[in-house]
Amino acid sequence: MTNGCNKLDVYDWLSHMDMPANYKPFHIVEVRFKGSRKDFFLNPDHIYLEMGEPVAVEASTGGYDIGFVSLTGELVRLQLKKNKVDVQQVERKIFRKASKADMEKYQAAKDLEWETMHRARKLALDLGLSMKLSDVDYQGDKTKATFYYTAEGRVDFRELIKKMAEAFRIRIEMRQIGMRQEASRLGGIGSCGRELCCSTWLTDFKTVSTAAARYQNLSLNTLKLAGQCGKLKCCLNYELDTYMDALKDVPNDIDRLETKRGTARLLKTDIFKKIMWFSYPEDENWIPLGIDRVKEIASGNKEGFKPEDLLEEKVELEVKPKPVEYDYENVVGQDSLTRLDDKSKKKKRSRKKNKNKQAEGKKPEEVHAKKGKKEEGKTVQNRAENTIVNRMQGKNQGRNEVSADEQRKAKPRNPNRKRSRNRNNSNKGNGTNAGNA
């Protein structure tokens, strides 16, 4: 109940600390329910409760509800201050720890939520109401259901409540929520590949405007700037303060510079490097200039001074590859290529060592005798190969001469046939050579 990236999870950093002997635990406990709903309850009987433990608490409209303890002790006092809740405003109580029967009833109520939501959507469509039912929350005692819906304007759902009360036989409460609250309740995966911020840790939904995208030089594409809820992404506000601080030194009223060559227009501004890029009309070259120099040229233009060319004022951009420093080491210890090279080197060294050991174990006369035998064997093989080659060359010459004499004596009828015979003879000669080899 208290692990993972969830906005309902709370880390009790006082749990490992020893309290004084006369310490009395704080009599208010924080309890969480389905979705992002949390509330504070009195613990008048000082029941020992741990985080994640199910408890039966007093419901706002009578009966009881089942929730899970999210925070106890002195941290609850800080949460009250953070949420601006007065201690005297907390009136509802914790009845008991949830028993087995309570949990069975609670689970049975939760199993009905999916079917109830779809039946309620069908009833709303039959009545032609322009609303979207997004979620249903049953009370722990199975006597009340809260329907969460979104709509662009006001909706008259009195007839819908009557039909749902007849169909479900429970008390019904309708609660309208915004698009962002709907996304936080349903959850999902954002364009960044992570779980939605509103469904994990973000609880305060601040207004997001298109000015945040303009300050960060982002393209005003609604498809890219909109989140799952259809509104502008909340993450556009995360780095806005940093951009606003960096934009203090960047002039926002300079969009062109006058020179003797012509008028250069502003194309791009690098906010953090403090470089502004200008270009002349019908020229593809972008000229980077420092912000201080741009201000000097702009002030000079007001007085009638024009520089020769902005290319003379160009800032030289140093593009140096930074050495990559890893904070971790390779698990294996070495790359695959170096490991293969080391293995081959080790094998060669082991072979040399084995040869040296064998040579050391034998007498020097035996070693010289073996070397002489190997050399004699090589010379004999070379001589035999040379004789075979010479014989083959002699045979080929004789055959070629005979075939030439026969061709002179014979009178071929077809010159093409003569060529084919020559080719066959040459092929036969090659075949005999291959067989002898």
C-alpha cells in the first residue's frame, strides 16, 4: 500500500525515531480511499494503526466506509497545516479495524462498479444528456454510489438520478470533475513513455497557457502540446521559471539589424548560450552573434551607424566533443573484442610454452635430429612435386603437337566444327592434367 510511484503513498520519516516515554500519539489519522481522495479522521480510542491497514470510518452521509491508513503520528499535524485544515474541523471518527466481513462486503461493492458505470452510461445516452460518466465509487457498506462525470456546461440530470435509483436501488450522488481530474483518476501513459504525472504524484493542477510554450521556443502545435486530458500538458510549467530567468538578458524588441550590406533579420535565439542568429535575405548562411554585440549594433542603428557586414562580427562556435565519463564500470570488466584478443594471445602463449617445455625435456641431439628429418622430408616433397610438374608439361606439349598435325592433314567441312574440336581437345588436356595432379 505504501510502495511505488503513487501520489497516495507517504513516507513516514519519523517511524524509526524513539518517542519520549510520556508522549501521547496524535489523535488524528489520515485515511485514503479510491482515486485521489484522502481525508482526516479522529481516533478517540487510540487504536494502534499501521500504514496500509484497512479501517471502517464514519461516512459523510451516514453509514460507514472502508479506507486504508496512509499516515499516522506527528506527520498528520504537518499535513493538516499543508492542506489548511483546522484540527477542530475534523469531526468524523474511526469506528474499528476492518473485519473479514467488512472486507468481503467492500470487495463485493467494488466488483459492481464496472457494470454499474456501463449501465449508467446507457441510461444517459437514452436521455440524450451531453455528459460523460468516467468513474463510479461505491461506499464500503454498499448503500451509496458516487458518479463522477465531465461536461462542458450545466446538465439537468434529475431524470437520470430517478432512473438510476430505480435500477440500482441505492443512494446516488453526482459529482462533476474537470478534464485533468478525470485523467488523474483513470491514469495512463504519456507521450514521454512514463505514467501520467497527475495519476502518480501531481496533486495541484495549475493553469497552463500557450505563453509557456512561446517562452520555451516550442512549436504551437496543439497535438504535441496537449496531454491525455485534451488540455495543455502540466509539464510545460516545470522548466518555465528557468527559461524566464534566462530570458531576462535576451532583448525581445530586436528583430532586425541594419548594415551597409543590407538588413539582417532574426531567425533564432539560443536562450541559454545567449546567441542570436541573423540572416540576410536570399542568403542561406546564418550568422551567430552574442547578445551584448547585438545590443551595441541595435543602439548604433538608432544613432545612424551601420556596420559593414555581420560576418565580421560573427561568433566562432567551438564544437569540441566532450569526453564521456561513465559513472559505472562494465559488468564483464572488458569489451568483447578485447576479450577475444586476449584469448587468442593466451592461446599463442600457451602453445609456445608447451613447445619450449617439450624442447627442454629432450636432449639437444634429438632436437637437431628431428629438425634435420623435417627439412629432408620437405626437400623430398619439393623434388617429387617438381618432377610431376615437368612430366605433365611434356605430355601436354606432345598432345598439342599431335593434335595440330592431325588438324593440318584433315580437311574439315565446317570451320565452326573445327573450333569445337579444338575446344574439346583443350578441355580433355585440362582434365588429364587435373587427374594427374
